[in-house]
Amino acid sequence: MKIKLFNLIVGLTIFIITISVSYSHSDHYKNFNKIEMDVYRNGKIIGFSNYEFKYKKNILEVMNNTEFEVKVLGVILFSIKSMSKEKYVNNQLVQFNSSTLQNDKNKFVNLTFDKKLENFKVVGSSYKGVADKNNIIGNWWNHEILKSNTQISPLSGSIKEQKVTFISKEVINIGNEDIEVKHFKLVSTDKNLEEDKKLNFDIWYSEEKNIIFKVEYNRLGKWEYIVKNYQ
């Protein structure tokens, strides 16, 4: 049970920690200071994923700090502590660095944009090579995730494929505020992936506020990322 739960959560966490595209439309976020999200499992808060924004002229920097742990019968089965930084110049992602402690295992990503070749050079704990400049970095602050078909793991640098489908317009309540949102479904397109590594997320996005307010999935429990504060 412990090993199975660990494998299932690891596959999902590689995606969930952190989703942003190489073209972030950074001017959309120039008035943001932070977005703070609580992480829930089965209705209980188990951690957080917070984003801090710094914008100056044509440069946007986004810092993420994510921490949570999963306990069963008082025993810690899985824990994550991760920090990352994205840098965009004229809306183009030019650098991404992350450091993650997953249980007692260290993971990392160091990515740079090659202007001459117009692609990314990736040095990660599970992938080293090049990647198309249209790839994304896995973070929930950037609504462009809903337009992308590929992503780079913020933990290890691996590249995955995805499909996003619009479901419906809805109204959800966040912090006693009713918010008009669009509901999307994000799933893996690689049929060869093992079941515990396939992506299957519901995402609620507000066009008016330009924020992904909620992310939800079910895998050995109900998981939710919900915005608790933004400014």
C-alpha cells in the first residue's frame, strides 16, 4: 500500500508542482504581487503552493515555493519541498531553475533559452537535452497552460504531452466570493504511460481575473489546489 501510494503521488506531483508556457504574456501579470494556493487531500489542508511576482519593464520573474506531506495513520508516506524561479524577457521564457527534496531524494532542473537555435537547453535530474521553445513549465499560475500541448516537469526536466478540453462555464465560490470561471479538463495524450503516471486534472480559470482558481484530481483520494489569496 505504501509503495503504491508513493508511486501514484510521485507521477502526479511531477506535473502539479508547479503550469507556465514559454510565452507567458508577462504583461498580463505585471500587476500581480502574489498568488497563494492551499493544497488539500480529502478536504484537509496538507500544504501550500505560493507564487511571488516581480515585474520590471520587460522582465518578469516568478518564484514558487511548494510544500506538502501525505500522512496515513500518522505515518508520512510522501513529502515535497520545492523552490523554483522562472524568468521571462519580452514574454519569452529565458531561464528556469528548481531544487526539490522529494522525501530524501534531490531533484533539479536548470533550463536556459538558446537565442541562436531558438530552443531550450535542459539539464535535469531525469532529462538532459534540448526542448522546443513552445514547451511549458509545470506551474499553476500561468493560464497559458490551457493552450499548450506539451510541458516540462518542474521537478526533473522530463517532457510530457497533454490535451486540454473546455467543459463548461460555471460559478464557483472561493473565500466567500462567487467567481465566474471556465472549467477545463487536462489529460495525458501518451497512451503508453502507466496508469499512475497519466495526467487527469480538472481546472477552473477566471478570464476576468486571469487566475486559475482551482485544480482538482482523484487518485487514492480527492486532491485540490485552491487559491486562498491573491494581490
